[in-house]
Amino acid sequence: MLEMQRQEPSELPSRPGVAMLIAETDGSMVPVVEIAESAPGEPLVDRRKNRKLDWKEGRLSLVHPPGSVTPIFKATMGTVDKVGKQLWQSAIRADAGNKTRFHCVGDGAPWITNQVDLQFGPQATYLIDFCHLCEYISSAAEVIAKQGKKAWIEEKKDWLKDNRWSDVLNSLQPYVEAENVPDKDAPVRACYRYIANRPNFLDYKNALAAGLPIGSGEIESAHRYVIQIRLKIAGAWWKIENAEKMLALRVARANGDWEKYWAEAA
């Protein structure tokens, strides 16, 4: 199944394609184990005693047209470039073409925005997950509006949904902590920087008007039922190559490819 996924096309066909696709990708941590192999000539020992336990990010992607409840999934323990290739493969399977627009949503991690730009270029727009941004707003409110915190937060949410992010920055500016204050003690500064550094990813007004999502809850939920329900079971620690294969199995099931695989294998 892993090999079957690797062989899927990653070159965009020469066709207009569907008008719009929603694309999301995100990572979650998977428990992994490394066990040193015995060198030639060394006596055999119980290598489990020398195992190294760690956590490595498994990255899940999904693509689907607006209104669809059956995304095309891909997952990997590999590099961000592999994630980008998988995004393309999923988009092609979802009937993308050279006229397709991509609406991408996520937490703004640089590796995600870079891959969206690299893979989809000017065909894509990227939107910061609204709930993720509101966490920064909420933390800043603890400093700025302790008494009327709820009303202050709701006002800023309304401003952001109306693309008034510059007004939000102006309201934060007088309260930004000095540079000598540690980051962990400077929630207003963190909020200000997060917004100021991502002005191209804040077009909530047009997304809402078009009926497109402004949150990435879909991919976050998918991590639970595609990856975590199997790879994070109690006591499980995975060799990376085995985790990659298990992800292929999970994605095959999620995409409805289970019977297709066995039919072709036969």
C-alpha cells in the first residue's frame, strides 16, 4: 500500500480542473524507537536494553472540494518536501487543474506556508487558523482587559473577521512589553508580532463571504481518527519505517482504497 501511494501521479494534468479545493496539513507527534544494530562480529545481546525512545512528527494532509465530507488524505513521517508532494497527489486525485484555486488553512507554521507557496504558487491563498490566532488574542487580553476581557476579545474577533487587523495592532501597541521582558512573560508582544508578521494570511472577510472555512479543525480532528487512534495506542513505540507503512494502511482505509488495493494485488 505504501508503494501504491508512492506511484500516484504528482504532475498536474493539463486540464482546467475543479474551481476550488480546500487543502490543510498539520503535524502531530508519534512515539518512535531506535534500536542499535549489532556490529559484525559482536556477540548477540538483547538490543531492547539499548533502545532509544523519542517522538517524531507525523504529518497529515487532506484535500477536498468545498462542501465535501470525504477528503483525500496523505500522511508521512518524512520531510516537508514529501508533504508538499503528497499535497499535490491529493489535489490531482481531487480533480485539480491549472485553473483550480486552493484555499489553505493552518496554524501558520513556516514549513506549511512554504510548501503551499512552493506547490500551489499563485493558485493558492493561505489563511491562519482563526482559533489559533484567537489564543494569542486571549493571552493578550489577560494583560490589557482583565475586567472586560470577554467583551474585549469578542470585539477583536469581529475586527479580524472584517479584515481590520491593523486596528487590532493599534490597540495592542500601547501595551507591548519591553524587549528585555522574556517572551514567556510578554503575551501582548507575542500577539502583536504574530499578527504583524502574517498580514497576507488574514483575509477572513473574503473567506467567510465565499463560505470557506477560517479554521483548521478538520485536519486537527483527522489526526485523531487517522493517525493517533492507531499509532498512539498504549505501549506502542514505532520504528520510523514501520510507522510509515502503518500510515499507508491508515490512509488507504480513510480514502476508501482498501478493497481497491486487494483487487489490484490479486
